[in-house]
Amino acid sequence: MRLNSKRLPGKALLKINDKPVLQNIIERLKKSKSVKKIIVSTSNKKSDDPIVSFCKKNKISVFKGSLNNVFNRIKMTSKKFKLDYFLRVCADSPLIDPVIIDRCMKKFLKGNYDIVTNKFPRSYPKGQTVEIIRVRALNKINEKILTSDQIEHFTKYFYDNPKKFRIYNLKLSNQKRFISMALDSKNNFDFLKKLTKKYKEKINDLSLNQLIQIYEKKNI
């Protein structure tokens, strides 16, 4: 998580009705039955100090690492906190559905998977991406062979080499991959502000099906 996003700079701390996007994500994660600890992995650059300050103020664990080498930063984060596995949720997912998280986690814990996801191939809306990664599998990847794209998008190596890993993909029966709930543009940000203004504190209680209906109609 970093503030130098090219498409929507500073999105993690952009305020929606006086509440930072990061806070919305955390509130939704806390609704999950399977999320026990929340860790924010950010960079050690001064530009990301506001993220660190937010985490300290809200008593959220935080790790600072490389800005551009996200692969190494995530490895170091998992090492620091002695993780066996972790759930990855990006800063562009303020409407992430905790029910999807719990479904993926249940599958992960029951099976000997290296990664459980819902984007390989994608059938869920953008902004509803869940990835649960086994640290042992991550540590087996040789960083020296990674492309710059795989270093920045660290789970990409799994998807580029599916025969090397045990991957389970959660599918949505009705194809909704063309819907974008991701916070990656000013238009999406403006729509999310309208949505939050209408539902206020109940915004984080909206289910995936309710959100799909809203985004399909684009009528608030």
C-alpha cells in the first residue's frame, strides 16, 4: 500500500465523507470471521509516512519496506510477523466483501493450496479481489528470475506459472468481471462518494449482491 498511485494518487487516504479509504477497508476486513490480524505493508519512503501515522493512530500493525520491489516487501512483511499464510487486499478495494474472504479462507484451510483466489480467471467485479497466499510457496520463488512486472505485482508469478503451484479459483456463477468497484479513477472515486453519502454508516453493510445491483444500474 503506497500513496504514489499513478492513476489515483494518495487513494489509500483519500477521504470519503470524512473517513479515509483505508479506514473503510479495515472496517470491512473486521467484519470477516477469518481475519484475525490486520497488517498494512507500505514503503519506507517519506511520502508514505502518512500511512504509517494513520496505522499508529488506529493501532494497526504496519511494515515499511521497498517502494517498488513489492515482492521483497511482502516477503519481509511475512517474515517480520512470522506468517504461514496471509490474505492480500489492495488499497483499491474499499468495498471488499468479507463473505468472499471467508469463503476463500475456508477453502484455503481445508486444502493444501499455495494460493486461493477469485481472479484466475476473474469472474468477480474488480475491487472484490481476494488472494490468500502460503508463505512457504512465496519463499520458494527466486526473485532473480522475476520480471519487473512480477516484482511489482507479486502474485503474477503464480498465475504466469500455474503448473508449478496449487491454485484454487473461486468462481461467481454469474459473470460480473466487467463491473469495476475498484478505486482506480476519479470517476470511481466520485461514484463511491455518492454511494457513501446515500448509505452513510451502512455503506460497509452492503453485500456483494446489493453492490452489484447498484453498480449495474449506476443510479444513486
